[in-house]
Amino acid sequence: MQHARITRPSTPITDKAFVYRRSEATNVADTFARAREQLQAAAAPAPPKRSTRRTQAISRSPIAPVPLQLPIL
């Protein structure tokens, strides 16, 4: 059984950026659409990092994998 995830508002009531809106002025469909967009943006893969000379040198290093040999019993 999974426990309920604790969620908090993105802007606390004590923040100066908080603006109270009456329920009649709120469109729930827009709220859910915005939430879906935020979730998709968070789940999107990060852009690849730029390679530097150091990372290029590391990727070209001639290190070969060592084969694993188990003892015979």
C-alpha cells in the first residue's frame, strides 16, 4: 500500500507574490492544463551537455575493460 504524497502549494500564503482568487474566477480546466504542461516539462530529458576538451580526452582514453575471472572450485 502506498502512502498519499504530501503536496504543498507552489506559492505560500505568506509570500508577497500570492494572489487570492475567488473560485468563480478560476477555470479548473486551465489549471489542469498548466499542471500537465509542467509535468511534461519536468519529465522531458535534459539537453545534452556540451563536451569540453577534458571530457573528450577522457572518452578517448585507451582503458580496456578487465575481464572477470571466477575461481574454479
